[in-house]
Amino acid sequence: MDVLATTCLLMGAALIALAGLGLIRLPDPLTRASAVSKAAVLGVAMILLGALLDAPSPRVAAVLLATLVLHLFTVPLGGLALGKAAYRSGTARPPLTQVDEPAEARGTSTDQPDG
Amino acid sequence: MTGTDIALVLVAVGVLFALVRIWRGPSAADRAVAAELVFIATVGAIVIVSDRLNQPVLLDVALVAVLGGFVATISLARLVHRDDERP
């Protein structure tokens, strides 16, 4: 059980480090927000699972479950808000982004804002 | 050096990468995304420290940190939207 808990903690921490690596390596704010809100969410979920396996008691399980549910709800919402803000601010459109679905939905896909 | 020590070092490496992105990041959106990773890594670090010190009370701090990080991320998103808006 101890080995399993430590493995979960290490995998979660490695996923957080991987999210940081994606933040360094990826080219524009949208892909960076994607890296953070996928890898870091799974990393914290693994860390919470490891902490539960290391000290299994009803109180710890209740607090960890509440933390996990709140985390799984709030972090994707925060990533979505950051992505929408980055898109609207106009700085998040590098040359290799070819699909612009919000502009197509507005019917103004031809004008490319310079930014 | 136990497993929790190595896990804390890995979380610190993630935060270090995020700080490099905050330092270099060309736009405010990059810095806001990196700050979100710092918030998330703080929650993970609190849980690891709680496991290492065998203090379940610290898990309540992690629960509050999740909510504080969410509010901070939404505020940063509004700030990014307003700062980079060009007339």
C-alpha cells in the first residue's frame, strides 16, 4: 500500500512538472492553457489519490473527495475563461493556427485581426 | 531521500518552468496561464506536505486553496481581456 501511494504521488508530481514543460515548449497561449488544464488537473488528482492511499480514514477521504470534485469542476472552467480571454485579446493567434471557429460562427472569418 | 521528497522536487520543477514563462512570456495571457499552473501546483504541494508530515489538518488548507485559485484564475482572465484590448 505504501509503495502504491508513493507511486501515485510521484506520478502526480511528474504530471505537474510535465505541465510546466508544456508551458515552456508549446508555441501560443491557447496550447499552453490546454497543457495546464489537462496535465495539472490529472497530476493533482493522482496526488490526492496517493494521499488517500497513504492514510485511509473517513475524515481524510471526505476532505480529499470534496477537494477532488471542486478541483475537477473549477480548473477546466478557469482554463476555459483564460482561453476565451486570450482569444478575445487578440494575442493568441499565431500563424500556424488555421481554424477560427468563433469568427466563422460570427460570419467574419475573412478579416484577420493583426495581433 | 524518500518518495515524497522527490515528488516535492518535481512540483518545484513545474513551478520553476511556470516562473520562466511568467518572466519571458510575450503576452499577458501567457503569464496568466503560468500563474494558473502555480496555483494548481501549490494545491499539490500542500497535499504532499500534509502526507509527509502526517497532518491531515493541512488537507483543509488544500480545499480552500482550490477555491482561492479558481477565483484568482477568473480574475486574471478578466484582467487579460481588459489589458490587451485595443481600441
